[in-house]
Amino acid sequence: MEPVMVVMFAICLLFLLYQLYKVSDERRHRCCYLVHYECHKPSDDRKLNTKFCGDIVARNKILGQEEHKFLLRAIVSSGIGEETYGPRNIIECRENSPTVEDGISEMYECFIDTLDQLFRKTGVSPQEIDVLVVNISSLTSVPSFTSTIINHYKMRDDVKSFNLSGMGCSGSLISLSLVQNTLKSYKNVFAIVVASESIAPNWYSGNDKSMMLTNCLFRSGGCSFLLTNKRSFRTRAKLRLKCLVRTHLGANDEAHACCMQKEDDQGRLGFYLGKNLPKTATLAFIKNITGIAPKVLPLQELIRYIVMKYLGNMTTLNLKAGIDHFCLHPGGNAVIEEIRKNLGLIEKDVEPSRMTLHRFGNTSSSSLWYVLGYMEAKKRLKKGDKVWMISFGSGFKCNSCVWEVLRDLEDGNVWGDIIDGYPPKTTTNPYMEQYGRVNQVT
């Protein structure tokens, strides 16, 4: 077969599959609507300002001069501001002796704050909830966190509950995937997802550099969001889920081991981040794009990409042809910048992620919802817009989904009283001012 015929056949096949997907989307899958979401803002007495972060580092007496400078350099370049939040045991200088209650109480504050607001603002009662999913990666309790929530709100005895752990920063979209599959099987369902991470019992107090970085980025936070497939809620919902793609590289030994909870040589528990993490994340990201692009990009962009590749031209997919907003996981400045370059985005595209990292830090699987909240508070989300959420997680995973905005959104949410100050008019970094001199030390 002539090469030109091969290309034409591929284009025709792609066109057919594209049309079949569009026609069958509504028929094969009941819609998954996002009715509302709430992000947790801890009390001001839990803020970790510049001086306090320096004091935490100074409290770790086993740090040598080299490790001390390394940690301060990491804080300076992290992208974190000085209004992020930590757990109470760290505020009380008890990071070396956390209790189970420290972790549970940290989560309980988040649950009650976000769920109380969610029920109040939506008018949906706890007794109407059919599915409850709680995702806390590195803390489990008995009874489970789902049972704690069911008990507190006196939910029905037939509520379907799922308590997920070990999913890492990608757990929020994994929970969403679980709900999406449930909604395909049952009609008229209300589902709630609660996503957070317990920092209290997981603060690393050792001197292993590969395990010290998480202290610089991870902060307390969390979110709850209400989903439904009730058609009557379409006019009340904020977003409709268009598609969700999950990529898992766990079969690869190197990818599986690049990010994990472990003990260091001295038996101190922490999270290990391997040097191969960036390479693994890039590979997972590329595979995920390959899966989601045909579902969200217009046919002409896919054809252009295929033809240019066939002709041997260096080209990349123009994701902006089908995506209006990029909701990137704020895992750190380096992560955000790498994704920006790979996707050919401008600074405004990644502004919501950078500002979320600055104000709230990396709150693990709930981070994406703070990023979405920033877009909404800035009144950037208009009816018909497409929002692409991208998250990474240990294992190693890259999960992403695309939402369609159902109406113009302008909820002030967790950013309400501070949004006018973002992005900051100055680029002053308080950590740089106080600790920047360590960058001069090799």
C-alpha cells in the first residue's frame, strides 16, 4: 500500500472513531456532574511563616552543616510562601513525637470544616448521600475515616463507603474515577469525595537528603466535593466530567520505587524521592497525554499532528486547541516549570498552580481543587470552557481528566478574602531574604 494511502486510511479511521466517541459519550455513560467543592483553610495559628520554618530546621540537632544548608536552599527555591499551614504537633514543637491522635484530629478538622460547608451551600443533606469516598494516602485509622464521617453525620446504613490509602498526590482523581464508574451503574446518585493528607505523623526528622525535601513542600489542607448523575442537577452543577485517563507505571521496578514511604538508615520514617523521579514523571505524563488527547482535541488538530509527523517535521500537539485552562498539580516550582515547557504554555497558564503552591503549599491530592478555586475566584471559568486537571502520584501514576464548565463561575471560595492580592505585585521571597545567602555556599 502506498504511503499516502496509509496516511489517508489512518485519517479516515481516526475520523470515524472520533465521531463514534462523540455520539456515544452521552449514551454509554451517565453524566458525572460536579455540584460543588470546598477547600479547607486551617486557622491562622497554624501558619508556618519564615521565622518559624527556620526554627523548625534549627530544632533538628542531627543535621550537619551541609544538610542544614541543603534544607535552607530547598526552602528558598521551593516556591512556598509564608502563609501555608502545618499540623498542631509541629506548631507545638512535637514533630519528633507525634501521636495517632495528632493525625486523626488534623483530618477531623478538615472533614468537618469542608463537609459542613458543602452540605450547607448545596442544600443536600448527609442522609441523601449514596456513595462516600475518603482518600488519605499515608494515615489509616480504625474505625476507618469513612466510618468516622458516617457516624458524625448519621448517614444511612446503606451508604456505599470506600476508604483509600497509599494513592499519593493522584488520589483525588482516582477517587473521582471510582465515583464515575459507580455512577455508570446506578441512577440518581449523590457521591462525596473527601481528599486530604496527614502531615502530623509524617514529618521527617532525619538527615537523609532524599527524604528531607517533602518537609519543604507538603502542608496541611484538604477538600470535599459533591458529585451526581441526576439530570435535574445539571443547571445547578458547576462542571461536567468529559473524560478521565489513568496511567500507571507500577510494573516498572524503577518507577515503582522512585517515590515511597520508608525508614532511613536510623529507622526514622519519611518519604523518599529518588533522583529518577523527574524522568519517571515525564514518561508517565507522555503516556497519559497519548491517552487523553484523542478524546479532547478537535479532529483537525489530530490530523495536523499525524501529517506533520509523517512528513518528518518536529511538532507537538497543540493542546490549547481543545483545552482552555490547565489545572496542574502544584508539586513544586520545578514540576510546574517542567510541565509548562513540555506543553508550550505561557506563564498565565500556570499562574493558578504557582499561586496555589505559594499560598497553600502542596496539600497532596487536594491541591488540584485549590488550583481550580483560584481560577474560579479570578472569574476565569466561563460556560463551555474545558479544564484539564493533571496529577501525579507514587507508584508511579499520572492521572488526568477534562471538565466542561456548565455556567460562568465566580465563587470566591477559599481564596475569597485574599484573591485580589494574587499574583503578588512584587516577587519578594521572604525565604530568599533571610536564607538566600546559603545559595552562595557550595
